[in-house]
Amino acid sequence: MSPDQIAFFIGLFGSVHCVGMCGPLAFAVPSTQPGFWRMLVDKLTYNAGRVITYSALGLLIGLVGRQLWMAGLQQVISILSGGLIIAAGSSRLLKIKLAQGRFIKPFGWVNKQLIYALNHHAGHLYIGMLNGLLPCGFVYLALAGALNTSSPSLAAQYMFWFGIGTFPLMLAATLSAGFINPIVRKRINAIIPYFMICLGLWFILRGLALDIPYLSPAGQSQQTGVCH
């Protein structure tokens, strides 16, 4: 499985969580004109805004990742990323509440901008782009993967596919005012920590370079950032 495919599935599984967290915001954005097709265009534009922001974040994290790759630290970063992802997944399994208040507080300006944009009927693209800046565990999970790419363009591509993965369920939810039954969403959310732990293990194995085909190849190309 390629990094872009992994990013897509992180987005796809993560979007189940996103529907519950960001869905109410998407519902609150009114369509500019009545009619299903107008609403469809508005919701497509809104979700495209999120993808644009995710790609931009990938570009920024890719600039950091490139410096790490040039310093020869790609394997260390892969192992550390895997450890953090496993810790995050384990905290969800063990129902450990992490102290996030201080971390989330700096994002208060994003909430203020969203409130202002909603009150002044700003465009769906702009609101979607702001939505992409809201703190979200799965965005951080995807950014950890983007950090392991070898160039800013590959990191942006990685986050683009993550955004595309979130697209189907978020679009369906915004069009159908719910789409996923809360019970079904709860059951899928229960599986997600196991997915996170498996992904973390894969990052660690890749970083260890144990010469295991596909899982932990002996060498990684610094030109493409893709395991061969």
C-alpha cells in the first residue's frame, strides 16, 4: 500500500469521527440559494475548502520534513511518529483523557473567524478552509505521515489524499443532515484506535529497516519518500 493510499484511508476512517465533530458546523452553513443542486455545489465547495487547507498544511510540514530527510533523520522520525500514533491510539482504548486545553487555546482565533464568517454569510470555500484549521486528532495523525515524506510536494500530496478520503462521508452527511446513525458511528469509532495502533507499528517497522518486504524495507528512497 502506497503512502497516498494510507493517507486516503486515514481520511476515510477519520471522517466517521469528523461527521460527529465538524458535521454541526457544516450543517450550520446555509446554502446561498434554494434547491438541491445549489446546495450540492455549496457543500462541494465547502469540503473543497477543507482539502485546500489540508494540502497547505502538508506543504508546510513537508518543509520541516525535507530538512529532517536532508539531515538523515528519516528513520528516527518514522519511529517517533509511530510511537506517538500508538500512544494516541492506546489513550483512546484506555479512555485516558489528555490535557489538551493549553494546546487548543491558541486555536481560539479560528473559532472567532468562523463565527464572524457564519454571521456575515461568508463563502463556503472560505468557511471550509477555516474548518480545516480546527484542531483534530486525525489531521495530526495525517500530518505525522506527511512528515515522513521526502519533499514538500509529496507532503502536500499526502494531505490532499487525506482530505479526499474525508470527502465522501462529510459530503453525504452535509447533504443528508446526519447520514450515519450515532450507534453505527460509535461502533466504527471503537475500531479506529486499533487502526491507529497498526498504523503506528507500520511506521516503526518502516523506520527500523528490518529488510522485511513491504513492511520494513532495508532502504528507503530519499528521492520519492515511498517504500519500494
